[in-house]
Amino acid sequence: MDEINQIEIEKRLATLREEHRDLDIAIAEMASNPRHDQLRLVRLKKRKLALKDEIRYAESQILPDIIA
């Protein structure tokens, strides 16, 4: 992998992690409110899981596979 591509992936990874943290905060705040919108909460949780998958994929692109 060339250095420019790795830098782009690392920037994307930082953006994904930041969005994941923001969603975590939003979900916690929404869940603490007894009158929260259940449908919106479920959508936020699904988005958070999708971000987690994207983060793992980006990390796998940066870190080489180690065959033991």
C-alpha cells in the first residue's frame, strides 16, 4: 500500500471513530430520557454498528494480516 493511500485511510478512520463516539453520546442521552423516540434510537444503534464494521474494515486495510 502506498503512503498516500494509507494516509487517506487513516483520515477516514479518524472520521469514522469520531462519528462513532458522537453516536455513543447521543444514544446514551436519548436512552436516559424516558420519553425518547424508540424508532430513532434503534436507527442510531444500527448506524453505530455499521460504523463499527466500517472501522474494522479500515483497520484491516492498514494492518497487514499476520500468518502464524
